[in-house]
Amino acid sequence: MHHNVVVVGGNRIPFAKAGGPYTQASAHDMLTAALDGLIARTGLSGTRVGEVAAGAVLKHPNDFNLTREAVLSSALAPETPACDLQQACATGLETTMYIANKIALGQLDSGIAGGVDSASDAPITVSDPLRRILLRANAARDLKGRVAALSRIRPAHLAPDAPRVVEPRTGLSMGEHQARTTARWEIAREDQDRLAVASHHALAAAWERGFFDDLVTPYRGVTRDAILRPDTSLERLATLKPVFGGPEGTMTAGNSTALSDGAAAVLLGTEEWAREHHLTPWARVVDAQVAAVDHPGGADLLLAPVGATGRLLARQGLTLDDIDLLEIHEAFAATVLATLKAWEDEDYCRGLGLDGAIGRADRSRINVAGSSLAAGHPFAATGARIVPTLAKLLHERGPGTRGLISVCAAGGQGVVALLEAV
């Protein structure tokens, strides 16, 4: 038996730039805060929900069983089970679908999905030679053996290995990959800056009208997304130098997402469970699709959601004209613009195995409450930010309105989901 799955709430802490106000906060701290804010708002303190699924991309070894430990630190009943999942930047959306699918199958009546990341507290590892020496010292049977092992340490061994967000198969960062895509699709600098400005202005307007009052709880003195710049302008962004694509590149710090800290969570359940707990359903989770591209072979790393979008719409018998709101993750402004061009490109879409071009999107329906360029992008948290945001936007517009979420992810992957207001 298939059960309807509805989004009945969400919560996140304000996102902040790495090295900012959350520098001393751990992933455990932030995820717990996001959960507790959601629990307090929905009256679930002491309640056992079906399951909690969340994850982090930048994860410390001591974050063993991160989500379960956050649940135990939260106001949920300790009998609530939990698990960690990870699909790079799509983690928050993939955890949503994991919970939604279990509810649809009747395995759960409720659940919470989420994600968290701290670029400020990224794990630092020791060099491999030093690690091997320390392991030998730890395995030694006596003091003499430990001293002998440690005596092999040399100054060159002491340099730590800082985390690098690069593709293992290519050695290129996500920004470097996107710079290639930006050039290939001929995405203009001014268009990127214009999209970035629009994101900041839309997010600021949403904050001003109180849209996020029941979606965000203050944390460590931060009450709004700390990256948001309501006064951002084309003139200001035009002064910034390229950070990807070389001196002639068009991608800057202003039209690229900042390294961020934050956590988000989304509450899902059956319609019956929502009624029992006096919660108003916002939107139904209709469908989802994953996809991947051969980026080591030269495919555009961040355009994997294009194929997923085409397959999902075809399966549902829908076109872009049937979608009222679009949420396209702003990894970079150029990612959104390249995605829109790819949707319209007949040859590109056929090359992905689709029947033809997906179509042209109405720009006025895209990221109407701002997105990652303005809010920030704590990798695993982004999907769990977008889902309740879109669900609430759809609920405001009335039953039957549809929304599509598109999130690209490292490894040449993408996740797309369809919601419908109830």
C-alpha cells in the first residue's frame, strides 16, 4: 500500500560563512540545534518519530554515528532510531527521499531528514608517513618500542593535510570544473552577477516579510543568514576579480557560493500522522530521480540533474510549463544558467537519452525566495533547507501547485525531486 508523504515543517539555523560565528560549533552541535528548533516548533518534545536520517560531507572520525548522537542530545525520545547518509551536496535531499520512501512504503509514519556541515571545523589529517609511525608506536609492546617508532618522525612528516574539495578522478575543484562548463556554455559574467544579485534581493525580501520565522531558529547570537547582503549590486560585483577560470575567467567570489557552516532539518509524515499531531501539511512528496555523468570522461560535472529532470518529468507526464516553482541549487550562478541552457538544448538532452529538449523555464519562477548564493551552502544541509522552503512556498500558493528541486553534487551526480501543495 502506498501512503502519501507530506512535508509538515522544517527548521534550520541561520547559515554563516566559514571562519565566522560558528567557528567553535561542531557538526553535532549544529545538527542538534536544528533538530531541537524543529521539535520545539512542532510540539514533538519527548516523541518517538519513525527515524531520523542526516549526514555531513566534511566529517570528523569522532563524529561516529553523528545523527544518532544528535538525536540522543535532542529533545526527541531516545528510542528514535537514526542513521547517517551522504551524497555530497545532495545529502539533504537524498535523506529526505530516504525517509519519504520509507513512509510511502508504510515502514514509518513519520521521520526527520537533514544535513549539516562546518567548513570552519573541517577535519585536518596528519601526513601518511606520520600516521603510519603513530600506528607502529601505538602497536608497540613497551616503551622502548614506542620510542623507537617515534624516533623515525622527521620535520617533513609534521605538515598536516588540509581538506581539499576536489574530484579524486580529475584533481580539479568543483569551481574549476564549473569554469570549464561556464566557458563551454558561454555563460556571460554579467548574467552570473545579475543572478547573484537577484538571489540576495529575493532572500532579503523573504526575510523581511517574515517567511523564515517558522523555518529558522537563532543560533549563537545569529538571527539571519550571515552571508546575506541585501545591498549587493551589479556595480559592486563587477569590481571582483575572477577566482576560477584564470585571469580571463568570469566566476568570482560574488557569483560563487561561499564556504559555509550550518544545519537544516525537514519533518515528514503521513497525512494521518500530521492530523494526529495537529500539524498542517504543506506539500506532498511526489517523486524523485537521481542521475550521474561521466565527468572523468569530460562530461559537465554539475549538469547531472539535467538528465534526472528529464526522466522525472517524462515519468510524471509533465513539462516545465506544469511546474509553478523551480528551486535550482546555486552552487555557482553559472551552474544555474548552464542548467537552463542545457534544458533547452535538443542535442544535449538527446545525448542524455531523453526524447528531446526539456524546455524553457520561466525565470520568474526560479528561486523566488533566494538560494545558496545568498543563504550559503553548508554542503549536506542545502537540500534540507530547500525542501521545507519550497513546501511552504507551494502551500502559500494553494493546493495543486507544483515545485521542482534540482541539486547537483560532487562526483558528477544530481538529485531532482517533485513536490505538490496540499
